Amino acid sequence: MIERFSREDGFTTVGTAIALLLVFALIFASLNAYWVGTRSGQIQYVADAGALAADEAVADFVTIGEVVDAILLSFTLLQLTVYVVSAVVSFIPGAEGVAGKLVDIGSKIKDMRDSFSESAIEGLNNAQKALPVLCAVKAMQAIDANAEASGIDYSGIAIAIPTEGIEVDLSSSESIDVAAEQIEEREETIQEAATDLEESNNEKDEAKEAAWKADCGSSGMCMRERASTLAHLSGSQNPNYTSVDNWHFSVALDRAKVYYQTRYNMEAGESYDGDPEEIGESVARKRFYDYAHQEVSKGSASTNADGTESVSLRSLARNRDQIKETFLYTESIYPVSVKDGTKTLHAYTGCPKYQKGEPAGKASVADIDSGKVERCDTCKYSATTLGRVPSASTSIDNGFEYYYRLVVEASQDYTAAAAKNKEATETTETERNTLFTTVTDALASFSGARYDPQPPGRFGCICVVIAPETGYSTSSSFFEGGSGVPLRIAISGATLAPEESTDQGDVLTQLAEDLVPTGDIGSGLTKTVFGAWTSMLGAYTSGSDGLKDGLRSLVQKMPVVGNDLSDSVVNGLDGIIDSAGLEPADLTAYKPVLVNTEDILAADADSEVAQSLLALKQEANQLVEVTSDPLGILLEAASTQNVGFTLTDDGLIVAQISLGAFGLGSQTIDITLPMSQDAVAQYNQALARLREMTAGVS
């Protein structure tokens, strides 16, 4: 028989058969190993997908938290900005009505912000309670999708680590409210001071222009023209200024000094060629010019560093009564003669009546009125003679004294206005500095305060997936009976990692802008105010620059014309904002990434669940006997989650913006965390399936 199966030049039939049998055995064994291996390894990918899906829910919460923070900060800054602009407007005389309307709008923004803040605190805390359930549901959906695609009945659960979030405490707005109240309280004082400042500036300008016209600014008669005509002054002694802008009170003062000195030198006095009474008139004029030069020289006029002038011009006597109040009335310089026991005062020694008597010393015109001497009936010299000199030239517009009087009166008006201006300037400066201090304190109190979301799952999410025993049967004679894969368990972890390539600032700003229909908010000033809201959102992403842009934008859109004072306030506020250090928020975008579950569990050092799972993982890594039931720990943790939250059609309401204060009735804008209404039912269903599948598994 053996010979029939063998040949000298080839393989034996038995050897070939055995070789083929071995090859087929190896092929089927490899296929079986591959089948078992692929199904065993596939569960890890399912666990990875579940962990990433669960952590995506945490990422959604963080993004919504940042949106809430951006809106809250923008409302807070908008309120402060509106009150600050109302103060800026108060520095503009006549803008009280606009300032009052801004204060009213600022109050409405405060109410809206407070309402939003209250709803956000409650909503974010509720969302944190719901987040572990949402993480589990997201993971379950990913697991179910893989089960449907593979035909394997996967079941699993995801646990947020830690399982509880830190209670939400949004930044306080108390400092902003205090600042707003202080600004409102001081606005009336600002308005009064600003009005006084403008009025006093106008009064100063008007007074100076009046003095300039009286001195040399008139095309007709004025001090310069009278000095040229009456004293023949010209050139540098009698300068002409064609504009009040480069004219000063010292010009008129110097002109008057030169004029009266020249008139004194020109006047003949007792050498005048005329009858005794005319000579007496000349003596009186010469005495008046001497007096006028002395009085004018006592005046002063100078320009201060700030461009204002300090002016003190002396008024001149203008009639007999006023002459009696000067030294002209009491100076004992006039010759006295005596005849027949009667003393008589004369204007000069050459008076014919003086020559007929005997010299008897000197006396003043006041002595005539007191009866000590008689008035000469020849030269007729007396206080009346002296009074006639300025009376006409001061009262009639062809006299130099007429225009000098106008300059003196204008200087007095200027001085009064300057004093009023100084007081108003000091008040506005004080109010401006107070405003700066108020804004500085308000910004400093929350410049670094941002809501930093610390939700459940902030360390990561752990996902555990279970696959039931999977078998198959074959008709091959190489294997007896069936072969398959036993029940399998896989665990995976995911946490949030920065995604630096994403511009989260633009995303957050756009999300926040889309929430509020600014195009529908009222009209007029209210709409103008909300037009600055985008800049306030910009302050969240760009810090101080956004706040400055919003402030300037709002000021420029006010229906009033600014002035140098209001401009200086705005410029000063720019510096205040810069120094306040309002830094942009941390706008890093985050995405779920797979990490070692040990890293996630180790981060939650205070959690009994996390530490128990960590101990089990470490025992498994060391290939020692596992002493606890990991599935039991997970199910216990999952079963204790708080599911007492309320869901709407759109999900869980995190915060609400009420626009009722701005003419939109009871309209509210909801910020929601997407979550299906049957999320709790799905969660409980997942727990039930997991318990059923793991019954009896240790």
C-alpha cells in the first residue's frame, strides 16, 4: 500500500496532506485570533469616543460660561460708561437734559444687568448639576452609535471628574453701582460750575474786547485817537492793535501814563496867556494831569502763565465831589494874600488881586470851603474850577478821560469775571479729579475679575464601556463546537486642552452680539447707547482699548457739541482706563483630548470615587489582584447624580436677558445649554442597561 502512495521523483501523498492540514489549521486559528482581537480592541475605540463626547459637554459649558461672563462684563462696563458720559456731558453748559436722560438709561442698564446676573448665577449652578448627566448622555449616544454600526450591544457610562462643580459666584458690581451713584450726585455741581465757567469766560472776553475798543480798537474816537489828537502822541508811545487777541490791558495803562505825563508837560499853567480866570483854568488842568499821572501810575496790568490777566487800574475823579476826595482838594500849594485883614486864595501869584495884597503863605481849596480863606473874585479859583477839568472830558465822548473810564470799568468787569472764572475752574478741576478717582476705584475693583468656569468634569471625564460575550459557530472540522469573545470592559479618559489656533474672542463676541437684537431697541439716545455695546463686548476680548473705544464712540454720538473742558475730561479718562489695567479675558478655546485616566483621577484628590478608581487602576497596572468592584463604584457614583433640574425645548436655561426696560415689552433672551428634554430618561435607561449587563460581573 505504501508503494502505491510513493514515487522516487516527487512528494508523498501523505506528506502533502499533512502539510495542507497544518496550513488550514494555522489559517483558521489566525482568523479566529484576528476576529477575537479586533472585537476585543474595538471596544477601546468605543470608550475613547464616549470619553471625548462626554468632555465635549464640559467644553460647551465652558464656552457658555465665557459668553455669560462677556455679557455680564459688557453690561457692567456699559452702565459705567453711560454714567461717565453723562458726567462728561455735564461739563458742557446747556446739556443738562441729555445728561439726565443718560442717567435714566444707565439706571435701566443696571436693572437689566442685575437681573441677568441673578439669572446667570442660578442658571449656571443648575447647569453644573445637570452637566454630569449631560456628559453621561453624550457618551451614551456615542456608544449607541458605535453599537449600531458594529452590531455589538455596547453599553457604558461616563463620569465627570470631579462630579461636582464649584458654586458660581459672578463678579460683584457693587463698586460700579457706588460709582454711578456718586457720579449722579455730583452732576448738578458739575453743571453749575461748567455754566459758571462758560459764562465767566464769555464775560472776560466781552470785557476785554470792550476795553480794547475803548483803547484802540475803534475806528473812530478812542484813547489812541484822543492821545494822538490832544497830546500828539504817535509811534511806540501810541501803538495800535488791530485785534483783541494780541492786545493787553497793559497797553492802555502805558498809553495813559504817557498821555498824562505829556499833557502835564504841555499845559502852561500860571504862564498861560489869558485873563486871570483862564489862567486859573490852565493851572487846574495842569494840577489834574499831575494827579492823573500819579493815579494811573499806581495801576498795574500783567499776564499770567495761564494767559489770564491780573489788572488793577485806578479810576480818576470825574467831578467836583470826587475831586474833594483827592489830594487836589487838600494840597496847600496855592498862594494866599491878605488885605484889610482878609485872606484870599489865588490860582497863581500873578493874579492882579494877589498883587494888591500882602503875601500870607499858602492854602488849599479845601480852606475856602472851611472859611479859612476867601475865594478870589478875580481868578475865581476853587474846587469847582478843579472839578470842571475832568467833568466834561469824562462825560462827553470827545475826551480822553471818557475812554479811559470805559477801559477802567471794563477792567473791573474783567477782574470780576476772572475771579468767578477761577472759582469755577477750581470747582470743575475738583469735580474732574473726583470723577477720575471714582472711575479709577470702580475699574480697579473688578479689572481682574472674570468668571472662571469650574464645572463638574473640569479635570476630565472617565468613560467605561462593556461589551457582552460575543460568539460564533463554524462547520469546519478543524474546530469542535463554537468559539467567541468573552465579556469585555474598556476605560478611557478625556480632558480639555487648549486649541490655540481658534480665535475664541471673535466667537464669543459674535455669540453675545447675536443674543441681543440691538436693532430693535428703542430709538434716539437709547439706541445710540446700545450702539456702544459692541465696544463693551470688545473690552472683554481686548481689555482697555475696547472700553476706550466705547467711551469715545458714545461721546462723539451725543447730540451736544463738546468743548475744551469735556475734551480734556475724555482725554483724562483714557489715561485712567489705561492705568486701571483692564486686561482681556483668557480667550483660549478648549477641545477634548484623550489622556491617561490615571492623570484625571489623580487630579481629584478629594473625591472618594476618583481615588477608589485610581487605586484599582494602579493595582491593575501592577498585575496584582483587584480588591474592589470598579463597575460597582462607577454605578454607585452615577446613580447619585442630581437629576432635579428643569429642561425646556431648547435645553437648560443658563441665563436670561430682559429687554423690557427698553421698550420691548416682556421680551427675554435665553442663553441655554443644549440638552434634550428626555436626557434624564436616557440617563436612567443607560444605568439600567449597564446594571443588567454587569449583573454577576466582579
